[in-house]
Amino acid sequence: MQSATIVSYLLHEIHQLPTGLTYALVTVLVFGEAALFIGFVLPGETAVLVAGVAASQGHVNIVLVCVLVVAAAIVGDSVGFAIGHRYGEQLMRLKILRRRRAALERALEGLRRRGPIYVFIGRFTAFLRAVMPGLAGMSRMNYRRFLIANAAGGVLWGVSFSLLGYFAGTALTRIEKYASWLGLAVLILMVLFFIVYHFVKRSRETSEDSQWVAEHGGDDSVQSLE
């Protein structure tokens, strides 16, 4: 890499993936976020944003990306709903979920109070997006009500994040063309913002978990919904 900036390097690496593999990866990652709980490791929006950037460079078609993302989100969450309905209690014993008890309790309370509206809202939060379908299935929510709310959220989330990546990719290319140092500064600021956001969020969740444990005396039982 000679005079290329970090931005151009990242875009170049994206272009090295075969078109079909790019489509397949974003579909699998979005599908598996709730169906396979990989959202704890890699939030689906990351894959969607990358696909949008690739589309801005002509590597993939943005319309097809939107269709695949929306379909994968709806189908993946439906699988997550079925898994929660069948194996919800066993899943609650997983270590990764026991450590997020406070957040799970808040999600269950949200489902109790707002039902489908909370399912829709949960689509736009990384943690809730990964667990909400399973919790909804465990709560015995009517599947048709879940599907309508989930589909509405999936369409809005999938299209908006795909287009966000698309227009961000176009903007970064223009920035780099006319001012490569500015493009590098923007990239660094974006990385710093997400790092700070991650640690602030983690600190808040740890504090809330500690408060929940203190209030419940370490009881590991999970409230079930009727």
C-alpha cells in the first residue's frame, strides 16, 4: 500500500470478496444474530453497514442488499422465536445470559407492558435484537402479533442501515478524493466514538447488573411470563 489512506485500504479489502460471498455473509450474519445468538459477538448492523459501503462502490447491488437483509432479519427472528418457545428456560441457564440478568429482566418487563411495540423497538438495540425474539417466544406471545411487529422493525432497520452504509461509503470516497487527511481524521473520530460508547455502555450495564443482584439477593430464578 503506497499512498493509499486507511479508508481506501478498507474499501479495497471489501472489494476483494467475491460478490456472491458478500451477499451470503451479510445474509448469514443478519439471520444468525437472533437465530444463532451471534449478535453477542458481531451485531448484525455491522455486516449491513459493510454491505452498504460495498454497494456504494459498485461491488454489490444496494436493492438486493436491502431485500436480503430484510428477509434474513425477519426469518432469523422467527427462528429465534421458535427456539425461545421451545428451549427458553434452558437458554436462560447459559452463562452469557446469566451475566445479563438485569437487561433480560428489563426486556421481559417491556414485553409484559408493551408487547409488539417493544418487539419493534428492540430491533434497533443490539442486545435486544439478539434476545428479543427468544424472549418473546418464551413468553408465549402470539406469533402473528410478533411477526407483524418484527417484520415492521426488520423492514425499517434493514433498509435504513443498508442505505446508511451506502451513503456513508459514497461520502468517505469523496472525502478521500479531495482531502485524504480529512478522511483519515473522520475515520479516527468514528473509531474513538464507538470505543467510548462501548465502554460507557458496558459500565452502565455492569452497574445495573450489580444493582439487580443486590435487590434480588443473588436469586438465579428467571421470571416467566404467563
